[in-house]
Amino acid sequence: MILDKINSPKDVKKLGKKEKIILAQEIREKILEVVSKNGGHLASNLGVVELTIALHSVFNMPEDKIVWDVGHQTYAHKLLTGRRKKFHTLRQKNGIAGFPKCSESKYDSFDTGHSSTSISVALGMARARDILKKENKVIAVIGDGALTGGMAMEALNDAGSSKSDLIVILNDNEMSIGKNEGGIARLLTKLRTRKLYEKSNSVVKTILRKIPFVGERIIDFVIKIKRSIKQIVFPNMYFENIGFRYLGPVDGHNIENLENILEASKNLKGPILIHVITKKGKGYSIAEENPNKYHSISPFNIDTGEKIGKSKKDYSKVMGEKLVKLAKKNKKIVAVTAAMEDGTGLNNFAEEFPDRFFNVEIAEQHALAMVSGMAKEGLKPVIPIYSSFLQRGYDQVIHDICIQNLPVVICVDRAGIVGNDGETHQGMLDLSFLNNIPNLNIAAPKDFEELENMLEFAVNLKEPIAIRYPRGGETKEGLFENHEKIKLGKAEIIQKGENITVIAIGKMVSYAKLAIDKLEIEGIELINARFLKPIDKKTILNSVSKTKKVITIEDGTLKGGLASTVLDLIKDLDEKIQIKTLGYPDKFIKHGLPSEIEEIYHMDVNSIKEEIESMMEIKNEN
């Protein structure tokens, strides 16, 4: 196999045209083999294989810098840059990451994981290069979906007027996670039609030049007229008008054509945008036909494309199904997503209420500001956003929603540990950064039924509220028999006791319950906080004053979350209180299975059991 001989980009440069075509096929086979076992981002990686080969053939890494937007399309890049032998460990504990990591390889020039950042970062690198008098090239690879993010447009605006030597490769596959919609998508659709125009234009010029004496004059005259017409008809002028030299479109699966246009770009000055047309899922027909489904997927059977293991009900689906039921009764309920219709469980809502569903693409800031306008005018917007993506709209939550106390429901999906995607996707910070926003209520359900009850409560609340829930399903089905009615700021006492208070929130309530059941010790009072804000002061203070011992458990960073809130609450008690706080440290959590990460940080059921047991023994000695 040719791939077996590739240990660095230098080996790629030695290959001939036919060998590179074979290499592309071998890379696809390797990606399919590993992702089918480990899970990961499939369709996007299959779509950029030839582009990646061409980039490493033309440019000189690591001197030249590639900034991959989002970074979930770098599997081929990793295979070509010395990580082939470790590729089977992709997204596994202590294995290679599913995203670029500077600590992992000198060929990864920047850590990325969120959308629309590459042009800004690459422009910064280009300006640094110029100040430091270096000669290297800087390339940003950004997908058409990421171009819908406001940050990307801001960067294009600045880069276009910068006159810096910068190459932006627009990987146009008509997709982000779901199919792209909106103005940018329409712009790129028009650009794709330019290929036919350019071909016919070339033919006409050839014919005119054969006309004696007047041929060239006719061409000059036509060009002058054409420029004014082209300004109206062909939107590549958008990029040219803001300062970019536009090249393309070019077939993103033709290595020779890609290399030619990349070589040409090396000799041009100023900002350049190369428009590359690719197909998401290329080479694997099942993914080509269902690129949305195979954007990110758990282990699957290569022959059938079916996931291995039964698909279980998860929090996102439960939220989506309940929202449909509520929307049938309340016509003011609307749902908004930032390109995550499937991931956040809004598929059914979009089908049932197309006029009340809005996909704004990868634009979290815009989405949150927009729902504030909806709420201001009397609608009841519900906006599910992954915890790590909500970070991108923090100012809008403060400035547009909470200052005016507008009744927006923010569903914080993928809260806590999410696992294999690593640092950029772990939802560790939401309890902390939301807890400091005035007027914002924060709730977290212990199971599916409580999520449904909280959502019903939230759509009737006339204040902003965030409901956070984890990725995946319940810890144990049917663990809780009782579900008290949701009341603002009211905790739930799961079981009463006299010796120790255990306060947990969200999915950690089930972990605490399982740990206590294993102990088979009486005297443990378990409190389901339900609300981080407003916290149930009365219930907590009464319990802690009684037991004099408290353990807090949360699926997030300890700083600023449940532990900090409870510590602040009990600091003025006259009694001497012993307290343990269980949560995650002030650091970014690397990739691995959630169960593996929980064991590392002593947040699994057995570790919680041992912590409770330890505190109980201390009390018994007293």
C-alpha cells in the first residue's frame, strides 16, 4: 500500500499523479475502517481527501501553516503527517484527537474545534509573519457552512482590506452539519454555475480571435460590457469587491487541478480565495446519500451503514418530542437552531411546524439576539444549543435576553462530559458562566421525566431560563419513582436522613442515588437541587444545619457552580460544617469515553460511594 510508505508530507511530494489517486482511495478506506470502530466525523473527512493531498503536495508544512476551520475534517491530514501508525487510537483515551492539536504534532498549526475561526486566526498568523519578516504561506481551510458564522464574515472584511498574503480555501460541499440554507448558500450556488460560464467564455474568445483585424477589438469591447454585466450576474464579485482575488470554482476531487490552482496562488500577492467544490461523504455511497446522518457517527457496520448497538432514547430526543406536544397547545412557541436541527432533537418540530421553526445556520450570536426579539414581541422561543457552543453567544444572553428579563428558554444540550471530541466540546463551564448572569434562572433535570416537566414549566415562565442536560440517555431507567411538581427555585428531597446531606444537580442526582443504594446505610439525606439559580436556600440550610456534613456533586467545573453556590450559602451558619465538593477541576478535559473520564476524576458511582462512606465514617468516629 502507498499509504504505508507515507510518514511525512515529503513522502507525498514524491508521488506521481496515478499514485496520488490510489493514495486517496487508501486514505478513504483507512478512515472508514477506523471511524466504523471508534466513531467520529465521517462525511466531512471523506470529502477533503484529495484537497488534503494537494495541499501537502504544493505547500511546505510545517513552515507553511494550515488552519483548519472546525478541525473535524483533519483525519487525512493526520494520516499524511506521521500519525498513520497511531490512527487506530483516534478519539480514544490517550490516543490521537479528532481535532487538530499542536501538542500532538508540529504539523498542526493551531488547535480548533469550533466553527468560523480559521480566517481570523490565519490573518493573525499572516500579520505576525510580515512583522517578523518571514516568507511562509498561511492557508485557512473553511467550509461553506462555517462561512455563515459572523466571525468568518468579520474576518473576510478585515482580510480583504489588509493586503496581507493570505490564502482562504472555501471548501464548498453545500453542507455544514445539516444542509445549508440562507443567503450565503444561495451565493455559493450561483458561484458554482460560473464554471459553465467560464468554459463558454473561453470558447467565444477563441472564435473571435480568428476574425482578421477586428477580433481583438471586439474582445476588448465585449470585456468592458461584460464587466458591468458580470458585476450583477456573478457573485464572485462579492469576494473581489471586498479585496480578495477569487479563483475557481475548482473540482475538489481532481488532485491535478487542485495542485495547479494552489501552485498559481503561491505566486499571487494579497488575499486570495480559492473556491473548491467537494462532495461530503465522497467515496462511500451510503454517506454520500446521507451526509447529515454521517457527519458525526458512533461505531457502525461498513457494509450496511447501520449503527452498532440499539439506538437508545436520549435527552435531546425527549426534549424535542415534548416541545412538539407543548407547541400543539401553545401557538406562540417557536424553535430556533444554529445548524443543529438533528443533534438537538428538533427534526419533528421542523416537520410539524415549519412556519415556527428557524435554522439560522452556524450563528449562535445571531440566534440568541433574534430570539430576544421574538420574545419581546410576544412569542415563546425555545433555543437548544450545545453547552460548548453557547459560550459563543454569552454576550447576547446577557445583553439581549437577561437585561430585559425576556422569557426565552435556552436548552443547554451536551452539558457536562461529552467524551471523545475532547476539550473544545466538553460542556464543563455552563453552570459557572450562566450562574453569574442576573435575571437568568438555571435548572437541570435528574431524568427524562423531570426534563419534560421542566420544559413545560419553562414555556409558561415569564422570565429567562436555561435548562441544562447531558448527552445521551438516563443513567438508569426507572431509578426514580417520584417526581414532585416543578416550582421555581424549589429543590426536591429524594430521601431523608439525619447524618449527612448530599446535594446533587442534573444527571449527578442519579449517580448519587446509585452510590447511596450501594452503601445500604441509613441517615443519608439526598437533595435534588433542581435549580442552581435561584437556589433553594431554605431546604439546603435546614438539612445542613441538621446533619453538619454536606457533599455537593455536579457534572461541571467546581468553580462558580453548585459547590460555590452552596459554600456561599452556608458560610454564615453558626455551626461548624464539614463539606466535600465533587466536580471537575479548573482545567480543560481531554478526550476519552465519558466513563473513563469520570473514573479519572473520581466522578463515577463507585468513587462517589467511597466519598460518602468516608464522610460517614468520620462522623461515626466523632
